[in-house]
Amino acid sequence: MKNFVKDSPFLVQISFHKLLDFYEEQTRSEDEFVAMKAKKVLEAQKPYPELREGFTDEKLLDKYSEVIGTLLRDTFSPALTNNEIKIAAIPFENLIFNATERFRKIVKEAGEGFDLKLRNMREEHKYIMACTVILKFYYKVNVNFQRPVFYDIPDANNIMRHYRVLYNADYLDIIPTEKAGEITRDDIDELLNNFDNLELWKEKFPPQSWLLKGFGICNMYDATVDNVISDLKTTLLGINTENEANFVKDFQKIFSSLYGIPDLSVGFCGYNAEEEKFEHRPGKELHSFIMGNEMELSSEEALCKYSCTKLLRERKYFAIADVDKYFEKEGEDISYKNLKAQGIQSAIFAPIVVEDGSIFGIMELGSPRPLELNSVNAQKLEDVMPYLITAINRAKTEEIHQVEAIIQQEYTSIHPSVKWKFEKEIHRYLKRQAKGYTATLQEIGFNNVYPLYGQIDIKDSSVARNEAIQKDLIIQLSHARTILDEALKAEPLPIYEEIGFRMDEHMQDVVGELNAGSEQNVLDFLKEEIHPFFDHLRMLNTEIADAIGEYLNSLDPVHDAVYDHRKNYDESVTLVNKKLAALLDRKQEEAQRMFPHYFERYKTDGVEHNMYIGASVAHNRVYSDIYLFNLRLWQLQVMWEMENEYYTIQKELPVKLDVASLLLVYNSPLSIRFRMDEKQFDVDGTYNARYEIIKKRLDKALIRNSEERLTQKGKIAIVYSNNKDEEEYLRYIRFLQSKDYFSDKVEILELEELQGASGLKAIRVEVLYKKDKKDTKLYTYEDLMKEIAS
């Protein structure tokens, strides 16, 4: 009798009790066929009670193999045995006792002596992983221990294939024995903080102190392509390093797995677009099939006309399934001779188009046998080319730039308050590179910083924009309609009436509420259906020809449309943003001298800004909360100045617009991290994301139990959720009221719940304006509008 491994918290019993319980239920099915089949399964098992009660002797698996096959017939369907990759096994034990034919075939092709082992399952961790199973399924501890598990099995061509394993534990029970000790909450906390402490896990879960009763089912699927892509990403991290020989070797191995060709060759040649020639990369390990031993070749010399067009003009993959037959038809050239010299009988060539739109070079795949590479399997490259192109873009950049250029490329322009940390990281990175170590730029982040957010937003900007678009479209449609009416008089054709009818429909669509897409629909209609008629209509008479010339001259050359009212709107928004951003930037220089903090601003329909202050940002400065309070007061003052600046310049605007201001107070510190993909800082972590959610939804916030928007013309709204914040800002308001910044109209408001945020309140205070800096008279918004109107 052979027992299972003793160095495990589990005492294993193979049992089919749960599966038999399932068939017991099936006997009561209303479906006679289902019930009859279940009864036959139970009858087959009945003489062998140990199959239900459980056993530990592996030899019994062979003894009862026939009846076990009957029990598992539904689970291992004969109809799917040549397709599914499935086994019945004992978890944490290298024991498989039932398998589909496809699995058996896969293992057989691996050859004699192949040892089937799970990847990513270190022996010293098996015990601990078994304990985590007990924590999850018996103690209901939310232990997310799941990791991708694979069997790596070579195929008949010795190409390593990777099979992802998915466990099904439906037929397993976990039961404590007398040896099992009670696990407390403190024990669980200690275990979760000491994953690598094997002795501690054995103390809490002694060997064979728990019964694992039943069996497991493992479903598998061929994840070779996914694995290849993962390996490719890892390998591409080594591109442009000194150890290129290993890089090329790994590269060829990856593409061999992708195509299932053990002796696949990979090549590369650079392309000089200006001189229209291919170039060998001197000193590089990747050779070129196209170029052979040549250092450079013109594209016309290297390739036939058809392949040149596909690769360099259309920028598509080009495949030769049979080299001899292809060139027998097309005629021999240098590339044919080079392919033959290197024993290539089928090939795929793929242009590598980098981010600036230029062709960096041609990637080459070659097989020593015809038909193995062709235009059909060339499409597999679609899954991997984006990663290759990304890596090449990175390699080109790293070859050109030094320290300052690395900052610019990797991080774009960096605010001076945090540039020190980026420089520190880059110097660390370069030092490791110089010493020959693998070096990667680490993420840049700042912890325990307090956020401040503010915006001065153009009110009803979308309404004003739509009105401007409507006016321009009406003008253009009316002008075109007049031309069509004159054409109808000169040449009364029914088709002109039909076109006029559709033109009137578009006019009705524009005159009403402007819908999303209405503008583009009208412009497409005019460009595609009206403008092409003009060449014909010009010939009808000189008046129509002159009207068409006048119409075309009225169109803006950039937008190819009437752009008068929209231009006035765009110029107004641009001027507002320019003036307010300039004021904010000037004031920011003063604030940075008070205490360094991170600052960023954005121009949209108005100007918004983010600030983060805390000890982690302040390089070589001692932080105190007094600087946070100071920055909040400074921000409130600057918002008042921006309000006044706006209404000073409003009379200069082509379109008269209004603004409304908003501040968000957030009293909990959070973390920010520089996101490489977006080239900007963002809050880090799920909990901190609430701050961003509130920010994005505040401008649509309503006062509780009303339809009134929080943001109003002539007022600054301060949003918060904490009573201490309310007391703090009321102090600032009283102080600024003494300096004639605000009137005595102060509202304390509750806000309707926003998605993802509730319990928000707001202070709304009325702004006092001055018509210019020398004016001592104070105006509310209503007073100011009356003065401007008069």
C-alpha cells in the first residue's frame, strides 16, 4: 500500500462521494433517460463502497479503473475526448488517474523520460499553498492566492507549448482531523504577514492534520500564443542592450513557438526612406535574408516591383510560400540569391512602421521548407507587431538621448517643484547601467500629500458653441439654397427640386435643437452632394457662376465651411483662457516661493488647476500644516482675482460669456503617481480615486431638493464634506470680506448625491468686483452687468 506525500497539511483520501451524491439527485429527475443513466452509474459503484467512503492506496485506482471510468463518463465525455484537454487528479500530488485522449497524445509526443510538472509551483511553497486552500474554503478568509499555472510540454517537433491549467474543486471536501488546531483571527493575521515562514505554517497546520477527500478536475487549453506574447514583451525589454546575442536567441525561440517551426530563422534589415535603400545594421546579431552580406542595397535592387509596393507603399505583410516557384515566375533578383544562399524556402516580410509614420525596417521570418510560411499565417504577426514596434520606438529614443533628454522623453515637461525626484531617479538609473546591471526607470510618486483643486469655468459654453455653429450652418445652407434656386430658374430639372428638398430638411434639423452629429451631417452633405454640382451650375449663367464664387470665398480655408460665429466664439474662449492662465501662472510663482508644491493647470472651456502639497514634495524643506492652510487661503484669493480679471476683459470679447468658479476641499492626504502612459500625475489607489470622481462630477452638482446648479455667475462655490473645513473657510471668507473681496451674502448648502460621492456640502459666497484696479467702487455681478449694459 502506497500513501501520499506526508509533507503536506493534508491526509488525502480519493473518494467519489460528491459525484455519487450528484447521481443520487439525478435518479429523482423527471427526465427518464437522465434518471435511468444515474441509476446505472450507482449500480456499477454499489459493489465497491470504498469508492464512496474513500481510500489512500493508489493501486486501487488501477483495480477499479473500469468502474471509475463509468463514474467519470459524463465528466469525461467520449465525444469530446479527442478535443478537450482534461485530467482527473489529486491537488498538490503528482497523480493523474483519468485523462482525455488529447491529453494522453500531448504527453506521448513529449517523448520518453518527460517529467510532467507544473510551472510556477516551487516545492517549498506547495505546503503553504495547501494551507491557504484551507484558509479560503474552510475558514472563508478572502485569500487571493490564485496564480496562472501552466504545464510546459514540448510537441512532436520539440517546440515548447504552454497549457494553462484551470482547477475545478467541486468534488473535494476539506475536513479537520483530531490533529488540527483551532485557527484564531490573530493566527490568520500572523500567517498572512509571513508567507515565506514555512515553520510557522506547519505550526498552525501540522502535517496530515486535515483531510482532503475527493478528487479534482483540471481543464487545460493551449495558451502558447498568449505565453509567446508575454515572453516577447519580456524579451523586448532587452532590446538595444550589449547582450544582443542572447536577445536574438530568445527572439528566434519565441517566433519558433508562435509558428511551430523549430528551425525558423529571424532576420532584420533597416530602411533609409530618404535614400530609398535597405541598410545592414553593423555590429548587430540579427542578419538579413534580403541583403545577405551586402551592407546596403537600393529597394529596387533588393526586391521585385510587387514586393516593393506591398512592403514600402502599402506597408503590408508580404509572404513567399515557395521561394523557387515565386522567383521562377517573377524572375531572379538579389533577394532570391540571398534567400537561396541561406536555405530559405518560404518567408514572411513585415514592415515595421514606427510612431512618426516612417518605415524603420523590415522584419524577416524564414523557413527551410516551402509552404510553412505563407500569407495566411502571416496574419499571426498582428498579435505581436505592436509590442515590437513599441520596443523599437523605445530603443531609438534611448540611443539618441542623455539625462535631460530622458526626462523630456519619459516624463515630458516636469514642474520644477518635483523635478528633483525625477533627476534623482535618472542618475540612479544611469549609475546602474554604467555598472553593467539591468536598469529600469522606477515609478515616481509622492505619498501623504493634500490635494487642492479649483476651476473657473465658462458658463453654458456648450450652448454658446452650439448657437455659433447653428448660425454658421444656417448662413452656409441659405447661401447654397439661393444658388440652387437660381439654377432651378435657369434649368428647371426635378433633381434640383429633390436636392432642395433635402437641403430644407437639413435646415430644419439645424434650426431646431442641434443634435450630436448634425454639424457633420450638414457639412458632409454640402461637400459630397452640393459642391460637386457647382462645376456644372457655373455653366448655366454668369450670375450663378459669380454667386458660386462668392459662396466659396465665404468658406474658411482651414475648416472648408462658414466659420464666422464659431470663430468669434473660439477667439473669445482662447482669449479668456490665455488671460486667466497667465494670471494664475504669475500668482503660482509667488505661491511656490512661500512653500514648494506640485502644480498643474489645464485649459478647457475655462481654466482648472490641481495642486498637491506635503512633506514628500518639499525637497529639503520642513513641512508644516500651516503651509497647507496658507495655500488654501492663497487659492481663494486668486480665484477672486481671476473672477475680477475676467469681467475686466469681458468687454473685449467678440462673444459675451459668463464664468463661474469652484473650489474642492479634500481633507484627507492621498498619494499621487506619475503615469508613464498619460505623461502626467494622477491619484494612486482605489480609495484615492474617489477624489478624482468627485472632481469630474462637481460642475454638474445640484443643490439638494432643487434643480439649481451649484456653480453660479458672480459667486465662488467651495465644496467640502467636513465640518472643520466649513469652519476653516468661513474664517477665510470673513477675513476677505474685511478686504472687500466678498459681500455679506454667504450660503451654506447641501448637495444632491453624486455617483460615487455623498454627504457633500458647499459654501457659496458672492464676489465683489471692481471695474478696474483704480476704481474704489464695488459691484456685485448684477450691478456690474447693469454698468456694462449702460
